[in-house]
Amino acid sequence: MARPRKIRFVEFEPDVTYFKPQAIPLSQLEEVELTIDELEAMRLSDLEQLNQIEGAEKMEIHQSTFQRTLAKAREKVTLALVKGKAIKIHGGEYSMPRKDGTGPVGAGRGIGRGQGQGRGLGRGGFNAGPGGNCVCPSCGHKEPHVLGEPCNKKECPKCGNLMTRE
């Protein structure tokens, strides 16, 4: 029996989750899938300038796991840039414990697994990209998602709670 993967803690939810080469129709492109936890490893290492030990501590994983995750992420991004592939950011084995707009709104820690479904104990989450709805986890109010406006930064017009992506 395979050992279960350890959940990685992530503090950042990207507003933009898809990148593609200019002037090439999406139907003609191959995609590279970058997980949320792989993006977090790159963010901590390359933007926050943390070393692997510090990055691993932030994500609450072992340093060697952080190193493998970072290497895999950089390989995917390099492949996309060199071969002209689109990059789709979604999914992974992660948890977003903060409730300050940097992770899905929900009660307690949210766990995301595959297909970009970051879920806060059955509530909240996100599925970025065009289309979809923003929904209030408290009252259930729905409204169409507006591209470039993250649902988790919008207040519900009915009850005032922060909304999430359906």
C-alpha cells in the first residue's frame, strides 16, 4: 500500500490560473498542469527568497519534499516556455489555513485535491478561470463570476460575508 501524500500548507491563491503563448489559438496548444502547491514552492523560493528549509517549514513538509516539488514546478514552467505550451494552475494536495483573503473562505482549514477544488470543510473553494459563479457559503446567494475579480474578495450583497467560487 502506498504511503499517503502529506498535505502541503499554502498561503497564496492565484488570481490568474492560466497562461498561454500570444496569438496561438487555445485549441492548438498543449497544456502543462502546475499544481497550487508547486506554485507555492516557486513563490516561496523565487519571490520570497526563502531557502529550502525555510520554505519547507512554511509549507509544513520535509525539506526534501520541498526540493522535489520545487524542481518539478520549475521543470514544468521551463517546458511550457521552451516548447510554447499553455500553463494551467490547479489542483494538488494542499491546505489553505488562513482566512484573510489569501485562501478559500471556510470554517477552518481548507483542503484541495485535484481539479482545482480548494474546499474549506465542504464549504468555499475556488475554480478559477472564465465562467462559473461566485457563491456565498452562508446564505447560498449566487452571481456570475467576473474575470479578474476573485470571488473570495467579494462581499455577498445579501448577508455581507465573503463569497467563494463555485
